Amino acid sequence: MKIYKFNKKNGNKVEKYNSNLATYLKMIRTNEAANIGCMYIDPQGILGHHQAPIAQLFVVVQGEGWVTGEDQKQINIKAGEAAFLEKGEWHTSGSNSGMTAILIQSEFLKPQSFMKIK
């Protein structure tokens, strides 16, 4: 598992279109079909240990929690960070205080093309 940052300081100022005080950070580009969903993990919630059915980017947009890989060692993750999982990779996620994440799933994700590893 790799953890990426997608916070504002890693983005680029938008200067087109008469823009002001706007920042954009590209996260993923796909030419293939992609599923995009939202995962809400309530306080003390857990998404049990399972294999990723397809490559996925778990993008935390609110709150904080943890993710594990196959070794089940917890890695803290918070808003502004994203965990990338390869197809078939075992993982778990949970939160003591609550966490909201956007999940992007596709056969061909390459977040390293756009984001920095934590």
C-alpha cells in the first residue's frame, strides 16, 4: 500500500479563466471505465479485512482514521491523504472519530503520475 498526499500545497495555481485563489491537483486520469463512490466510516467503525477486487484509490476528504495492508499494521490516514491499493491487495480501514473517503476504482490507476507519496 502507498499513501499519497493531495493537499493544497501540492497542487497548482489555476491562472486561466480569470481565476483567483484557486488550486487544482489532478489525482487520476483513466481512459477505461472507473467506479467512483463515497465511503462513510462512523466513529468506531471498520471496513473489514478483504481483498481489493480492483485497483483503488481511497481518498480521505474528511476526518481521520487508519488503513492496513496485508500485515494488518495500522497506518494513520487523514483528510488530504489517499491510500492506493493494487488489485488483490488485502486491506482494512477504520476510524475512532469518523472518516469520509471517495473511492476511485479502475483497472488502470496510476496515482504516482500526479501525486506525491507521503
